[in-house]
Amino acid sequence: PTVLREFNVLVAAAGKALKWKLIRKEDMPEVELPPHERRDDEMAFLTKAEVRALLNVTAGLADPRLHAFCVLAYACAARRRSIERLTFDQVDLARQRLFLQPKGRLQTSKRRAVVPITPSMAHEIKKLQVWTDSDTWLFGSSGVDLRKRFVAACEAAGIDRERSFPHILRHSRATHMLQDGEEIWTVATLLCDTVETVQRGYGHHCPDYLSTRSSFTDLGGVL
């Protein structure tokens, strides 16, 4: 996966150079990408009980940022940086909307959603607003990095190190929603992914959810 990612960066850079006419079409490098086989743990997730244990650990910390990060990252199924770098103008408590896409930031392939602010999210946002002395950044600065603190909190919550990475909150949220029978297009909308991507990445975690759907279980008139 690391090699594949690095090659994709090179291909993207060459594509930009061609677009900006820094190189000619005949100068475009030919890159043979290695096959990407998904590891069994690539879409690892935390159980709901593990998420609760993690939140219990972080709730007791004097610094409110890690707990707020966990609540917001899980609720929004968001990537780490999109939460760590939230600005005040991305938060609209009056309309109960959280804009994960910063104003003026170019949209990339890693799209960011507009998420409704729930009461639990609003509680954490208000705590950060009181705590921070920044006029811009919700978490205090643009350079805040909570990854190491997150790993330590996972260890305190009894979560194995292989699953102690912030992005697992995104995987966990998507998986839990599908396990609870949520429509796959709703999950895809939250993740800003396609339905096909969600099905490919998370569908294997919830093979039983169809058993609760009458359109699947009701075979009257056929069998």
C-alpha cells in the first residue's frame, strides 16, 4: 500500500505538470502501478463498547481536545486532519451545521461533507470555544496533532495497538451504521464516498443487515 500511494503521488504530479504545460505529452512517464490487495485489517474497526471505553478514558482528561476530537471524528466519520484543523467559521451552531470543507479550500478527491451538529457534538464544540484562546482554530492552532495522545488513550481503554489509529473512528462509524441497518447511500453521503466504495470497503462487516429488511425476507407470492 505504501508503494502504491507513492506511485500515485508521482502520477498525479506528472498530470499536473502536463496540465500546466511544464512537460509535453510525450514526456509523460509510464508508471506501472503495483496491484493493491486489501489486507484483512485494512478496514479494521472498533466495537461500540470499545468506542465507549475510549470516550470514557478521554472524558477524564484535563485537556478537552482529545475527547472532543473523538466525539466529532466518530460522529462525522471524518478524517483526522479535517477535525484537527477546524476553524470557527466552519461551525454554524445556529443552523446546526458543521462544514468539514474549509472556505476557500480547493475540493480534492478526499471530499468533505456538511454534517448536522447533534447535541453531543454541540456540547464538545462549546467546550472548545471556551477553552481555546485562538480567534481562528477550534483546537487551538493549525498544527495540533492528537495522534500520539489518541494512541495512548486507546492503550488505556484496552484497545490493541494494531487498531489504535485515529482513522479507525471513521471506519467504525461507517461499520456501525451499516450494522444498524442504515441505508448504504446514507453512509456513502456521510463519508463523501460512492456507494460502490462503501460496499467494497465496509459491506463485509455487515452481512446480516438484509435479514431485517422486509423487501428481502418477504417472499410471499413467489415461494
